[in-house]
Amino acid sequence: MSAYFTCHQSELSSHRHLSNCFPPTVFCRMAEAPMSCDCFVSLPPGSRDDHVIFGKNADRPRDEVQEVVHYPAASHPPGSTLECTYIQIPQIEQTHAVVLSKPAWMWGAEMGANDQGVCIGNEAVWTREPITPGEALLGMDLVRLGLERGDSAWAALKVITGLLEQHGQGGQCREDPEPFSYHNTFLLVDRNEAWVLETAGRLWVAQKVTDGVKNISNQLTISTEISAEHSELRSAAQAQGWWDGEGEFNFSQVFYPERPPARMELAKQRYKGGTELLQEHDGSVTAEVMMSILRDKLSGICMDSGGFCTTGSMVSILPRDNSLPCIHFFTATPDPSRSIFKPFIFSNCSTPVLRVVSPEFGPDDPVRRQPRFQSQVDRRHDLYKAHEVALHTMETNPGKGDAVYKILRDLESQCLSEISAMLSGEIPGDELGDLFFDCVDTEIKFYQ
């Protein structure tokens, strides 16, 4: 356990209840905020240090629980199958260790990382290609599959596009019987480069990013700067009469829907706001800066609107130096402006963090029983429950908790300082494998 957590145990007794630990200004909701997610990446020289910085907010139905789960690397028997959220596909013989921030009801993930230094996040998108009815792979399934099977951003992209072409994408995207499906865009990042992958049914297009800053939202952002594409992308567009085959092929123009859903149009504000925030910090992006962007309410990136809110957040530091570990920060709780980021480092001997893992319901899970989604179960994990009680207290007594809020943010800042010192060689990283466990345990104690 780090010295920080030891020295703060005494403060737990004087702040046993996280009553009102946030100032009232954080509770205002942005009027008509668009419902979407946002992914960000900064590559040198956009980053202050020689690090790639990844970040994502997952904006989902507000009552949906997001868990953080670590799955170790594994070997699988030849010919075995893998059960994803809705369908089975062939399993490969070796999968990488992954850490995932995922809606607790599904197999796939909103965002995550593997032990090869790859991070992936996805966004909902709609195109002129219709949503195919029936069940297939969710975009969130493809995120997890890319991480389990790809040892670089490009390798993960090839995994996702191969599975997309073979199995398609589709199926209910929320834990509710009311239909809600979409296609996906992805941001795939490793220590050296990033890829933006945008899909339309089984078709896809990708753009390589090697330096500077980039963000994606619920938008088609790839125009003519295409680095890779489905072999039949242009011929399919011509066959549909969406492109005449003349001049430069502009994917976002050709595939943008004639009648886009309101959430896709509204998300333009957030995409623009995210771009402006990244550009404002271009050349000085750090993990702290990325966290501040994910907490930004004026832009709507930290979202709370109607039935949707930011249910989980992630920031990763991927050092260009392969001898240094990658560090992945997760909130495991809703609303990053009222949560703290806790660091996870892949380790062979780290303690399982079961207090951010949701309960399982086996074959009786309403997601598995046909017809699906006829009822709901309590998927809250221990940290979610503790944080939920604290949020209620904050909202009913908003004036008394500034001191505890400051301690929680100091906890996060001290973690960041220790990580920075470790990456610069000032302190050894031997004991940091359990840092995520220590942070979760300490945070729950603050809330009790």
C-alpha cells in the first residue's frame, strides 16, 4: 500500500460520511445536452511528456451500472467457442489480459485496455446504411474482442474489421425491451499511434493518427484522408447511388444519413467542444488535463441530460518507452465531476478488486432469458452503492462537504504524483500493482 493511503487513514475517522462533499455548482444540468460519448487521444507533440494519453466518457442510460473487470491472459482449447452478448463465435487459442469498463449486463465493454498497451473506446453512430434487425456483435463486443486479440492498435483494428465483415453488428444496445441499436465508430490507441475506425453495417473506413490531438463523438469524421477501407466500400456506395464514382471519395459526406437522429445532430456541439478543449491544451496534455476535459460540463462532455449521463470514465497513460508500464485510470462510478480516477497497472500478482465487479445471475439473467429484457435485476457493485448513497447526501445537503471533496481529490492528485514520479524513475514501481485495490478500498471507507 502506498504511503499516501496509510497517512490518510486517520482522516477517515473524521470524515466517515461523504455528506455534501461537492459544491452546489456541480449539480446544474446542461439544458438539452446531447446524448453521446466522447473519446480523446493526445500523441506527442500534443502531450507534454513522451506519452500517449487516451480518455473516454461513456454516456449511457443513467441507471445502468458500469463495472471495472480484469480478465487475465488465457489459453483456450482448439475449436472452442466464445459466447458474446448475443451470439457465439469461434474462440482463438490465446487471449491477452484486459481491464474493461463495461455495462454490467453485457459481455462487451465501453472502453478498456490490454497488457500489450492498447486502449479502445467506441461511439454510437448512424449512417445511410440501415441498421440490420436481429442479433449480431455489439460494438461493445468488438471493443473487448479487439483488446483480447490485438497486440497493437492496427492489429486490433484488423480483428474488429474481420469480425465485423464475418458476423456483422447489431442487437439491442441497452438493457430495455424498447428497440435501440446503432453502428459504431472506434478510437484505437497504442504507444505509437492511433486509429479512427468508422463503420456502416459491415463496411468500414479507417484513418491513422501519428501525432497531435484527436477526438471522436457520434459523428462521421473521416472525409478524404483515408488510410484503410473495406474492399467494397466505394462500389457499395456507387451501387446505392450515394456516390457517382467521380472525383475524390469523401466518406463522411457519402455515408452521412439523409435524416440523422436528433442525438447525432446535437452531438456536433460536443464534438466541436471536445476539439476546442484539446486544441487549447495542445502541446501540454497530461493525464490531469485529460481528466479535466472529461469533467467539463459546459461543453456537455461530462453529461447529465434526461435519461442519460456519464456512467463511467477512463484515462490512460501509454509511455513511448516500452520499459515503462502503462497506467489506466477508471472511475467505476457515474459523473467524473463527482468521482475520482483510480489507477490500474497490469501485474502478475495484483489483488482482485471485487468491490467494483457486479453480481452475476447466470442463466436466470433477464438478458439471457427469451424474450430478453422483460425484467431488471440489481447489478450495483459495492463502490457503486457507496457512491450512490454519497451522491444522495450531497444533493440533499450541498453545503457541508467541501473538506471531504478536497480530500478525495487530494487522493487522486497524490496518485497522479506517485505515478509521475515512478514514470520519471524517481521511485520504484514494485508496489503499485495493488494501487487500484487500495484506492477503491480507501474510497469506500470515505463513503461509509
